[in-house]
Amino acid sequence: MFLFERTSKQYDIDRILLEWENLSERVKWYKKAGPQTALQYAEGNTCPYTDPCGSWTFRLMSGEGTMLTTPKNKVNSEHDINTIVPEYKGTVFEDIINDWDAYRMRVLCRKKQTTYTVHTDVTPFRYHLALVTNPDAYVVYPTHNELFQIPADGYVYRMNTTEPHTVMNCGPDRYHLVWGSISKEKEYEQTKLQFFGY
């Protein structure tokens, strides 16, 4: 069973970090908004920088299923979170969004010496690109007794998020760029159907 892999796609990590730093100077909430900040939002969000953040699975389970103020603009799927936050237009982040047909792109910070609860996600994959990390930060699949590191090497890593997983950071703060990919999910579904003879 697939849990975790490095893709063949690599970006210039120095350019990403430089643009990230320039944006954090211009957009003051960027590193101070808590453990997540959004690079994409859904039309009608009250705050495009923070509304797409948090647990989407929890929102669906609690019946919230929306991050918007009006029922007619209700967000029914993470795929609806696909409008780029204006500050990121013309940056390497927009290039990454376009390259991956990305949705709900965020920067996630895992603070030093913290972990998430073990959980699964609604969508099958998450793509990670480490911005700042340390050798003591891990993606953990406890039911499979597996753990993985995502180095800040510019490569994009793909995670299976339908299996129970968590992230633990036993070192200093870790920042990852994280997103889903509509086109990659479609490729996966087509491959799965072909495998089963459809």
C-alpha cells in the first residue's frame, strides 16, 4: 500500500524562501496567523487568509461544511477553495498552484515540540513542499509503524491521507506548503478504474 513518496517535481527552494520572506514582510499576518495561513480561498470567504484553514474533516462532520457567510455560496468541497489570494499572484507560489492544478494551498506551521492528533483526511492525497524543517520532524503512520521525513530540498512529496496519520515535530518550528491536486486525483481515479478492468 502506498503511504508516502517523493515526486519527480523539484522547485528552487532558495527562490521560494526569498519570495516567502518578501511576502511575510508585506503581509504581516503571514507567519503570525497561527498554525496555518491560506494561499487560496473560495469566493465569498469572510477572510481569505484564514477561512480555508483548520480541519476540513471536522467541519464536514460537525455539519459546518461551509466557511462562507451566505448559504448560496456554500463551500461543499475543498476543490472549491481555488482562488489565489491576490498577494501571491505573479510569485513562485502561483506557478506551483498552476503546475499542480492545486486547491486549498496553505502554509502549515508545526510548532516546536508539538504534534497533531492521529487523523484521516477527506481527500486521498496531500502534496507537501517543506519550506523550513529539521531532522526531528516526521510524518507518522501509526497503524503501519512507518515514519517519514520531508527535507527542505525543493521536492514535492505526496502523502496518502486516507490512512491514519499525524505529524510530530521534536525540533524547532517546521513550515510546509501543502495542497491538494484536482488533476492528480483524476489521474489516480482513472488508474484505479483501469486496474479493476473498467
